[in-house]
Amino acid sequence: MSIPIADLQMSAVAASVTESPKTWNPVVVAGALRKVVNGLFDPYRPELHYMRGPGPRWREKHAFDGAANPRG
């Protein structure tokens, strides 16, 4: 007696759909929920604090001839 592969695949899918849900581990659920909440409401946004240094407008405003060294 041979069972077609398509029937085996369908029975595996049907078993996974009709199978009763396993019990949830509260520690795992709490950890996952904490990650989601922290990700949504995290006040730290490094892109708002990232600076590369003075730009071309600052250099134009603070330009000097280079004769005097401002750092000594």
C-alpha cells in the first residue's frame, strides 16, 4: 500500500492547523512583549544626536586668513 506524497503533505498541514495550541511560557511572552514595547517607545534616537562637525556654512562664517594659528 503506497500513499501519494500530496496526501502526506496535506495531512501534515491539516494536523498543524487543527492541532490545539501549546501552552505559552509567560516568561517568553513577557520578554517578547517587552521588546515590542521598548522598540515602539524607545526615546533614544541616535540619528538626532549625530554630528559630523562644522559644515561649509560655518566655515564661511568663521573663515580666517590662516596667518594666525587660533590654537596657539
